[in-house]
Amino acid sequence: MALPISAAEIDVWIGTSSHPSSQGIYHCRLNLENGKLSNSQLAAEIKGPGFLAMHPKLPMLYAVGDLQGTPVVAAYRIDRQDGKVSLKLDSSLPIGDGGAAHVSVEPSLGRTLLTAQYGGGSTGVFKLDEHGSLTERTQLLEHTGQSPSGSDRQSASHAHWSGFAPDSRFAFVPDLGLDQVVIYRLDAPEAKLEPHGAGQLPTGAGPRHMKFHPNGRWIYVLNELDLSVSVFDYAAQEGRMSLKQTIPTVEKSELAKEQTSSCAEIRVHPNGKFVYAANRGHDTLTVFQVDSDTGELTVVEREPVRGATPRNFNLAPGAKWLLVGGQDSHTLASFEVQGDTGELTYNRSIINTPAPICVLFGPED
């Protein structure tokens, strides 16, 4: 039986790159009282499980990776016996357009799963049955076009993230190559998408990931290439995004000594007062304060991650703790979150784990 979020500990699942040191998906535990981490252990063998997602209602975990030489999306059943937790492969389906960079599950019915293919420039749509098993790929939607920036990385589509509106009426796929968030209308019972429109980013921004504010009226898009966050007003009935602010995560003067720098992940505090963004190369997390009237951002601090290349991080249930994966340092570090200021304090709990690039909690209840 899964632990409730009020319990002393919670599961932490770690997706990894295809680094030689990694064998697949890893697992550890976070103590919600003191923020300490247990040692990580291999939970399932799969090559390059770069991103993970949890079913909203069932003890099922999904990963995109490679099984027996084929890029797939895989469903795992979370199994608990004699106080031990493990992953049992339930089902898998080929993606059909190379490997995926992201996976997500529709949070209302839990019957639609999306993948975003960076290399192929497409969105994959998959149907889940009532048990959370993968049954079929219903669509593979190719993105077309390019950014006017002229950058090599923006000469074609590069879908990088997938997710859903709070009311599940629309789905969103930030495309780094197009400088757009591609918007689809969702038919949840049929697990199908219909092209609907796009949210336009500044030229050369390179949108990577995005998150909704808890009020559902604001969207925060993390731009990988120009290290910034773009704030959008969101009209839920129309499924329309309107750009209102773009703010740097790190000032260009601070990047002068870095050979390469790029943004990686963005999260919104559940109280809606703070936004967090990860900066690779600079190896920091930027903490923003949210204006309660407009949703616009101002910088609070930039906190070193105590590791190298923070490709992913996540706020634990209750948002008292934040975990940061250092892809190149092979570390997972714990930080305490100050609920009144949003600031981060290093908890001096850090473990070694191979090439972490996704941090996922749960199941939560």
C-alpha cells in the first residue's frame, strides 16, 4: 500500500540518461520530516529512461526509454511486498518516431498519455485502459516549421514537453525548434488530439518546459536557449495563451565564463507565490516571486545546486523539500524550502545516483 503524503517518508523515482553508469530507473526515499535521502537502488532495467510520469489514480509509473533496441513508452506497476518497493513491467509500446524527451498522463480520466519527440519533432498519443496499461498509439502528430532565429537548433521542430490544462480540455507541447507552445484540443475518452493553435515565444527563446499556476490563469514557459521564463495569461475557455513578460533566469554578464549554459526545468510552488527554474552550466536554481495580481515574476535569489548540470528537480508533496538531480555529478541533493520567502537552504543531504535527469515523487495516496 502506498504511503500517504502525511507519512514520514515518500518514494522518489529517478529517471536517468543513457550514461554507461546507469542501468535504468532508480528509487530512494525522502524523509519528509528532516529532508534526508536514503541510498538509491535500481528499480527497473531500461536504457535511458529520461523522463517519468505517475498515473493520477493508480500505482502505475510510465517511462520513455529503450527496450531491446526499440524506443518505447513503458508502463510499470508499483509493487510493495514485505516493506520493499519495486517496479514490474506491465506493458510497452513503440513510439514510432525515435526516442521521446518527455511523457505525461492526463490527470482527470487517466486514459490518455502523451510523449514529446525532440529528434522526430512530434507528439505521440497513447490510450490507457482502466488498469493503466498501454493499449494502443492512437496518433503521431508531426510538427512542422522552424524559428526565424536562424539557429541550427531551431532549423526544425523539436517537441520537448507535453502536458494538460487544469480542466483537461487542451494539451500543450512546447517546441524548442519553433519558438512556440503547440496547443491541441483533447478528446479524453478517445485519447486523441486536434490541432488548436499556438502560444508564440520571443524569437530564439527555445521553449523547453512549462507549468500552470495553481489558479489556472497563468502559464510559465521555460526557455532553454536564452535562459529566460515567459509568462502568459491563459484564457481557459478559448485555449489561448497571451504573452505578457519574459524575464532572464540568469543575467548574461553572469554567464561570461561558462562554455555552455541552458535552462532545463521549471516548477511552481503549490502556494502559487514562487516559481523555480534550473540553469545548467551556471548550475543554479533561480527563485522567482509571483505578483499575486498579475502573475509576473521578480528574482528572489539564485541558489547553487551543489552538483553539476541540474537537468531536473522537483518539489516534494507539501513543498517543504526540493530535490535537485545533478546529471554530470551523479548526485541528488536535498534543499529546504522557506514557505514565506521561497528561498532554498541546502539540507546537507546528498546521495550518489547515476546520471539523474528526472525526479518524480509518489504515489502520494
